[in-house]
Amino acid sequence: MASYSNILIAYKSQLAGERDAVSMNLEVLMDEPMSIPEHTDFMTEVDKLISELANIQEKIEMTEFLIKAAEKK
């Protein structure tokens, strides 16, 4: 059975992968703004991706906090 810490470590890895994917999407959007349809609001898409990154980063930080707390037990 997986321990509490192992589950959190796996979750953190999953979040890091999600962060990398969103970062790549933002990079592509910034490098190739024509890659999105004309009807799409460029700034709205940038804001959406940055919001996703901020949310993921917050989850990573909380997960790291929980991992450290579990290690102290």
C-alpha cells in the first residue's frame, strides 16, 4: 500500500507535468500568436494560461508543505 508521502510525491510529479504542458502552450501561443483562430481573444487566452500556471504552482507549493509535514511525523 502506498504511504501518504508517496501519494503526495506522485501528485506533485503529476502537477509538475501539468505545469510543463501549460507552460509549453503559453510559449507556443507567445511565439506563434497566429496559431489560435482569429475569433479568439489573444489576451484572454494568455490570461487563462497564466491563471492555470498560478493555480498549479499554488498546488505544488501546498503539496511540498504537506510532504515536509509528513516527514516530520
